[in-house]
Amino acid sequence: MRKLNDITYSLKRYDYLDGNYTQISNDVYKMTTGNEFKIYSYLCMRYNKDKKYAFPSIRTMADDC
């Protein structure tokens, strides 16, 4: 566990994380705005592994983001 500016955090290897984490592509860092990053990471979070897509409504995305 480390402390940075009064924020305590701990890092875990991805393969040891529980179901409360979302993996995103490294290419996301080439995006230019914070809003693009937020929408992309939100869609990754909402991705349905069984159906192989993410399809939240625009209203749901607006409410959640």
C-alpha cells in the first residue's frame, strides 16, 4: 500500500483482481479529451462478455457519467 497526497492506494496484478475492475486498451491514451476517455472506459465497464457487446442507452450513459 502506498500513500500519495493523502490518498492511500494499493496496486494489484490484473490477473489477481476481483470482478470490480475493468480492463481497457492501451490505445485509449491516444484519445485527446477526458470526455472521450470517460465514455470509452464506461463502455468497457458495461461490456457484456456473454453477448459480446455493450449497448447502454444514451440516457443511461448520461445518467451514469
